[in-house]
Amino acid sequence: MGTLKTEPARTRLDLLAPPVAAALQDWPAEAPVDVDDVLVAPIDADLADTAAFCEAYGVGLEESANCVVVAGKRGGETRYAACVVLATTRADVNGVVRKLLDVRKASFAPMAEAVESSGMEYGGITPIGLPADWPVLVDSRVIATPHVIIGSGVRHSKIALPGPALGALPGARVVEDLARPA
């Protein structure tokens, strides 16, 4: 995990967006990953974007995951989904994601909508603590990664956790080839 100074996330709620902190407080005891295996580390908010973060903190792109919010419309209803992919890949928004959302066209959700709907900061959105009605689509490569670094809901920290934990989140669905190599 590079040079990150991690500690159990539940002990540093000040480093998490409120929905993320609430999700960790309600972490199910029967989850395949113990909540104390979810770690958080403070970072420089100006280095939150993936490439800058990885370079500054010595984290490989192959162990860094991104969570992107996708939206599509069907019958006047906007459908959202969170896509979790490794930083070495890009979500297949208009192929796999569009079909899974059952919409004609899917695209990255506008920043203001993603921030307002998630209760998290742009550039820090994480699949932990998202609205319950959003599917969380997790690329199978993410859960095959022993540990990944992902956003914490804010730009001034990152979460480190076992990759398989992301496939066990509420509303999560592991999808083969959700992403394509970057």
C-alpha cells in the first residue's frame, strides 16, 4: 500500500464522508471481511486523482480502484449505478453497463448529480455507503486483487481494504469484463 499510513477506518470517522462512516458503523457482523480490515489513510486532497495519488504515495495502478457513477434513462426515470474498476482499466459504460442498467444510453453522471445523490465529494466517491437503490457493479478483477485502495467519500483520504470486500457490499454484483484495459 505504498507509503500510506493506514489505521482502522472506524477509528477515524473524521476522514470519511458521512454516508461512508454510517455504512462502516452498520457493517454486518456476518460480512466476509471484518470491518477492522477496512483501513483509512489521510492524503493530500490535491493528490486525490488516481494518477497523481499513485505516483505520490507509491501505490501501483493495479492495486488502485476507481468508483465511477453512471446514469441512464428509461421511461423518464434516471437509473444510477456505481462501477468499481481497477485503475488499469476503464468501465465499459456503453456496452456492459448500459445493458445491465437496461437503458438506451449510459454515460458518466454529471458531477453535481453524483455529488448530491451520493453525499460524497467528487473525486472521492466510493461504493461504501452509496444509496441503497444503486447497483454496485464490481469488475471481477477488483475482487481478485488481495488489497485495493479506493476513495473514502472525501478527497483528503483513501480507504484500503481486501478486494473481495467490494464484491460483498450491499447491492454489489460482480461482473466479468465490466471494464476493458485502459
